[in-house]
Amino acid sequence: MMTLYGYWRSSASYRVRIALAMKGIEVKHVAVNLRDGAQNEAAHFARNPQGYLPVLELEDGTKLTQSLAILDYLDAIVPDPALMPSDAVLRSKVLAASLVIASDISPIQNLSVLKYIRSDYGADDEGVTKWVRHWIAKGFNALEEIAETRTSKFLYMDEPGFFEVCLVPQVYNARRFGVNMDAFPHLSAIDAACRARPEFAIAAPEMQPDAM
Ligand SMILES: N[C@@H](CCC(=O)N[C@@H](CS)C(=O)NCC(=O)O)C(=O)O
């Protein structure tokens, strides 16, 4: 059995949990407590030289990092249901929308980034919240415009795929930081349609054994 090193509130781990559930792949879950700094211990750096979660350890001990690369791996080993459209243009569009979240929104609100703006730039709780809300809203404004043109319940696909796997954890984070999701009705509708599905529900942070 594969092992997923993750954390209940890690949005990148949440992406992988959703994809595993969609593909019907059971894994052993090992929690690495980000609040306690367990990601900075030597044991975790041995799994991932970046010191980030998630890490998916395969049965032969191979360790996969970077949530989007892990999603790509899962799609390769269990092609059905597909996370990507087969059409090359749509595939590129799904990837672009996913990267708005995974490359442009999420990294700027990583725990280590928030700690850094507190320690080196004097940000207090209010400043950190303002920072997080700003970058989420910037990315969500663009995604809302894209989502407005969709022709199905989901983005460019008839069923949830790569983009939705990235969106739902990001919306969870947005709510956690008090972003007003009423400003993003199309993203909210996609999020709600996904969360109504069991494979998204069981991957939710509050359903994880390490949830506090
Ligand atoms: N691009 C990476 C980002 C991974 C990442 O930022 N993980 C966060 C949790 S969501 C983390 O481990 N943070 C630890 C830290 O900031 O110290 C991916 O998609 O896997």
C-alpha cells in the first residue's frame, strides 16, 4: 500500500486526498503536524528536500512530491475517471486554471511564507489575514471570469477533474481566512457541486483523524 504523508489542513495534501478518493485508491495516511513544525525535522527532509507536504511514498519506497505531479501520477496509473480532458486545448485550459491556484495563489499563503512576513516584515494577525485575502481574491477574480463561461457544472469537463481538485481546498482556505465567497458565485457553485460528492466529502480536512 502507498503512504501519504499529509496534514489535515494542508491544501496541497487535500488535493491529493480528493484525487485518491476519486480514483478509489486506498493509502496509509501519516500525519506530519505542520503546527508543531514536524515538516522541518530531518525525518521529513529525508522524504522531501523542500520540507513540504504532501509526499506520496510508493510501495517500493519511491517518494513523490509536488501535489500536481502526484495528481498526474495518479491519473497515469488509474486513468478512469480522468482528471484531464482528452482534447489538447481543453487540457491546457484546465491546467492553466489549476495553476492559477497551485502556482499563483497557494504558495504566497504557505505557512512558512506567513511566518516570514510576521518575523521579518512585522505583519500582525490583521496584516497576515489581509495579505492572504488579497492574493486569494486576485486569483479568484480571474478564475470567476473564466468559470462564468463554463458550459457544464464543472470547468471544461462534465465531471470534476484536475481543476476542481485544486479549487475545493483553495475555497476551504478562503473561507478559513474570511474571504467573502458571495463575490464568486460561479466558483462557489462549482465548489458546492463537488463537496456534495462522497469522494470530496471524505477528503475534507475535518474528516481526517489528525483534525483538531
Ligand atoms: N507546490 C507544492 C506546495 C506544497 C506546500 O506548500 N505544502 C504546504 C502545506 S499546504 C507545506 O508543507 N507547508 C509547510 C511550511 O510552509 O512550512 C505542492 O503543490 O505540493
